Amino acid sequence: MKGTGGSLAGATAERVSARVEFIATSVVALAIKWFADIYQIIMDASRGFAVYYALQCSLAALVASRPDPHLNLVRGLLFAIGTGLLILVLIFGLPADGG
């Protein structure tokens, strides 16, 4: 919760105080905890991280395979394998409870 750190206050030119932002963040977090399926939220967040890192790996594969084809080709292939593995996680990943 402390991670909000005044970001809303900064985005609204201090019209919203950090104190109000902290209270609002706390209320939203409690509402999510009480009314949402926490396991679904964790599963969606995990898939989001997998998408993000797959994009990072694919970008790294493109960058690594450019300048020096001998040394960087291996790095590019490793990043491409990482991208493929992350895509497999997205497609075939199951929740820990088996559902």
C-alpha cells in the first residue's frame, strides 16, 4: 500500500493529497480482498508478467542477433527460446490448485 507514494497526488497537481490517496488505495485493496477471487487475480497477474517478459525476451532476441552474428547469435537463440517458453506458459499454464 505504501507503494502508491503520492503518484495520484503528483498526477493531479496536488489536488488529491497523499493521505486521501492512501485511504482510497486501502479501501480499494480491501474491497478486492473481500469481493474478488484472489486466486483469479494472482493467475491474471502471472499471465500479465509472462506476456511482459515474453515481449522483453523477443525484443532482446532481435537486438542480440544484430551486430555480431557469431557471438550474439547464441544469445539471440537463447532469448528466442525464452520467448517460446513464456508463450507455452501462457497457453498451457495451470493454476496451482489444478483447476
